[in-house]
Amino acid sequence: MTGFFLVPIIITFMVIVLPIWIIAHYGTSWRVNRAISSSDEKLLAEVWDMAGKMEDRIGTLERILDQESPDWRTRT
């Protein structure tokens, strides 16, 4: 007789309560983690600066190679 009442309670929990609970949990954690932290923002700014410097260096190297070896781009 105990199993007769236990099965509908478990099914009701799994069909109604559990999905709402999971959606609320992951929705809350998504909202919390959506914003970028200050340390991540600082790291992103540093990477952006390094990428700009690297782009300048590559441009300088390409100009030097164009002057010293004009056909360097066509070599394989």
C-alpha cells in the first residue's frame, strides 16, 4: 500500500518539480556568470595590447623581407 502512494509522488516530482528546479538553477548560474570579471577584463585588455604590438612587429618584418628578398612570399 505504501508503494501505491509513493509512485505518484515520485512521478509528480520528476515531471513537475525537477524540471523547474533545474531550469531555475542553471538560469541563475548563467546570469551570475554572464558578466565578465574584472580580472578577465584586465587579461583581455593585455591580450589586445599584445596582439596590436605583434601586428606591428609582423608588419615591420614583412617590410624588411620585402626589401631584402622581394620574392619571399611566392616561395613554398
